[in-house]
Amino acid sequence: MLHSVPPSALAPEGTQCRALRAVCLACAAYTASVLDNAFGRLGYEEREAAFGR
């Protein structure tokens, strides 16, 4: 089985839901990247209004 993330980076052995935590972290990072790309196309005023929401 190939691992792109080493098991030691997930959490200490014995921690509950190690794999689920890793998946949630990856999803959150992807979401932040998508939002960053969307906000990058906005002007300053539009970006501030979007952050305010």
C-alpha cells in the first residue's frame, strides 16, 4: 500500500480516528485553496465584503 502521508504525520499511535483526521485536514486545505483562488479574482472592496460575510 502506498502512503503519500507518512503514518507518523497523522497523529500519535493510539489516537482515535487518525485516518479521519487526516482526510478532514486534506479537505480543509483543499477548501482553503479553492476559496483563495476565488478571492484572488476579486478586487479589494469585493474581497473585504466577502470576508465580512
